[in-house]
Amino acid sequence: RQRFNSLVPGRPGEARSDHLQRVQHRQVKRRVRELREEQRRQQSKALFERERAKKAVRLKREEQQKKEEMALAMYKKMLAGMRQEELRKFRVAAKKIQKVVKGFMTRRQIWKMELAAIKIQSVVRSHLCRKHQAEEKEREEAMQRYAQLQENVIHAQMWARSWVAVLYRGRRVQALLLRRHCSARKIQTVFRKFLKRMQ
């Protein structure tokens, strides 16, 4: 090393430091390359896992579709292989079941409608009864008010007629007194004229 350093121009330790720097640089580059390769491997692995999962899902879907197609084909084959008598029996049984179910549903619907009609009738009848009672009460109150008013009118007529009678009687008396006074004045006038002629 001393001989090598003595052959390199400049300081003896400068070549050594340059060599160490180059070595460190190569190590860093190697490490960066390894990290990139590791990252690429991880990305490739993740991509492979995704592709495998997609392939598994696709295979499962295809298998399910195949099963459904097979089941549909078997069902069609079974329907095609059935005899007309069995189909007729199935239709008759289905019609009987439908008839029973429809009858039950119709009776239940009619029962609900009857209950609703009874409730509506009770509400309407109670309303009409209350309305009739209110009208009867109002009519009775009106009759009572009319009777009271008629009685008050009769009392007022009685008092008015008695006052008119008293007033008329007083006027007759005044008229009678006035006639007497006028007659007395006339008699006095005639008698005084007679006395004057006698004198």
C-alpha cells in the first residue's frame, strides 16, 4: 500500500479516499438496484395475485353459470318428459288451491268491509243523533223564548191600554169641564146683556 501510494502523485492518502468513495458509490448503486428489483418483484407478485383472484372469480362465475344452465336444461327436460295427465293433475290441484285461497281472501276482505261499514254507520248515526238532539233543544229554547216574548208583549199591551184608557178618561173629563166653562160664560154674557137692557 505504501508503494502504491508513493507511486500516485499528490498526497499518499488521496488515492485511498478516492478508492473508498468509488467503492461506497458502487455499493449504493447496487443497493438501489436491489431495492428497485425488490419493488419490481413485489409489484409483479401483487399483479399476479390480482390476476389470479380475477381468474378465480371468473372461473367461479363460469362454473355458476354452467350449473344454472345445467339446472335449466334438466328442468326443461323434466317438464318435457312429464306426461300430460300429470300436468293436468297439477293444473287441477293448482286451480283448487287458488279457489280456496281466493275464497278465503274474499271472505276476509268482505268481513273487513262489513266492520268498516258498521263503524262508519255508528259514527254517522251518533252524529245525526247529536245533531237532532241539538236541533230539538234549540227548538225548545226558541219556543220558550217566544212564549216569554209573547207574555212580555201581552203585559206591555195591558199596561199601554190601561195608560191609554186613563189618558182618554182624563181628556174626556177635561173636555166636559171645558164645555161647562164655555156654557157658563155664554150664560153669563147673555144674562149681563139682559141686565144692561133692563136698566
